[in-house]
Amino acid sequence: MGDSRETFVNHAFVIGHPIQHSRSPLIHGHWLKKIAIPGSYRAVEVSPADLPRFIEELKSGASGFVGGNVTIPHKEAVFGLADEVDAISAELGAANTLWLEDHRLHATNTDGIGFVANLDARAPGWDKTDSAIVLGAGGASRAILQAVRDRGVKTIHLVNRTMERAQELADRFGRDRIHVHPMAAIDELMPEAGLFINTTSLGMDGTPVPDFAFARLKKSAIVTDIVYVPLITPILAQAEAQGVTIVDGLGMLLHQAAPGFNRWFGQMPEVTEALRSLVTADMDRHG
């Protein structure tokens, strides 16, 4: 008599515009193969104009997907199209992970989870500092501010060229913890900070990077960058040359992917050195 157990095959996605350079299929494909789960994960190009139709097909079951990831430029739009949003994504006003449950589309945001999990793995004890500097008040800094605040860092200095934009984020995440400063204030903030986080694109595509006095940071301070191409960004290179511990941004990409995988495929995957090596090899090939 044959095996009567039914094999369930789940299919997940990452959507964006453009999407061809996403490494999410590589990451999830590695986990699917390693854990030996029947399922698939693929990149789908979805323009802003086509997003509502894609979400409707997802909700109806017509697409065949159980959920997926969302990247630029759709994170804020899908937040508004989901049926249920959790507290994390509600405060952010953006979502990067979707799943169907009881015929309703749920949304969360795992960027902050990925950020702190990367620091936990590469620099345990990072959250013992009382003060952090966050450079940049763009969209990428939202999840970072939320996650660092929620881990208990008492004082977060948000430094940005445009004060108005930074003030908006301080209003959103709490003026009691988040203090806004212009770029010129960085040097005087360094001695009290045990963590420096770059959320900007400074140094990418050959753009000039100012000289930062990272050696003025607290002893045992950490400098991290959410950008991961190149792995050692110009800001990380500066910090390393000054003898400061650095954490690259690749782990954030890997760790933020794990909760979604668990939602869609029913198992929490591991972020291993083998996975890091797989992705860095792909970065070496394609940039």
C-alpha cells in the first residue's frame, strides 16, 4: 500500500521594480534545498501600476502564492493594501513580508529584525551601549530607529543633512529617545556613542565620503552599514582603518529573510557561513 500522506507545495515570491538584481531567490532557494522542503520562491517584476492587480490575485488565490517579500518601491503601498498589519509595520507605515492566513492578507516588516539579528550574530553585546548615532533619515532608517529603540538603547542621535526630515522621524519614533542633529555635530557626538549606523548611500557609486573621526567613539564601539555592496563600504573601511570594530550589512539581508521563510514553508531556517559565502560569491560575480 502506498504512502497516503499529501505533500503540500508552497510557492512564495519577491516583488519589486526593478527586481532582476534581487538575491532573495538565491537565499530562499538555498534554504529550500538544504531543508528539503517542496516549494518554490521566485522574483516577479511588478510595476507600481500593476501592484493592486497583483495583490488582488494574491488575496483571491489566483496567483498560487502563499505570500512573499516586497522590496522597493512597493513597501508603503502594500502596507495600505493588506487586510491585517502588525504593530511593527503599523508604526513604520511599510511592509516587506506578506502571507495569507484565514483568507486574509497579513503584513509585517522584518528589516529591523534582520538588522538587530545581524548585530547579535556578529557583535554580541552591541545593545549594552547607552547611546547610538544613526546617519541618515531616509526610508531605510525607519526600521533601524525602531529596532534600536526597541532593544533599549536610551539615546539615539539622528544625524541628517535635512533637519526637517529627521524631525519627522523623531516625531514618529519618540523625541524622548531620538535627538536630531545636523551633519556638523557628528564629531562632538562620537565620544558618547558606542554604536554608529550608516543608513545612507554615502560612498556608493563613487560618491565622496567625508572623513569621520571613528576613533573618538567609545572603547569597544561598533560601526555598521546597512549597505552590503560592496561588503566593506567606504565608511566601514574608514572605521576599520581607525581600529574600530565593524559589522557589514550582508547579515541584515540574510536575517530579515528568515521570518518570512518560516511563515511560508513552516520551518525557521539558519543563517550560516555557507549561506554568506554563497551570496558573497554571487556578489563577486555580478556586483
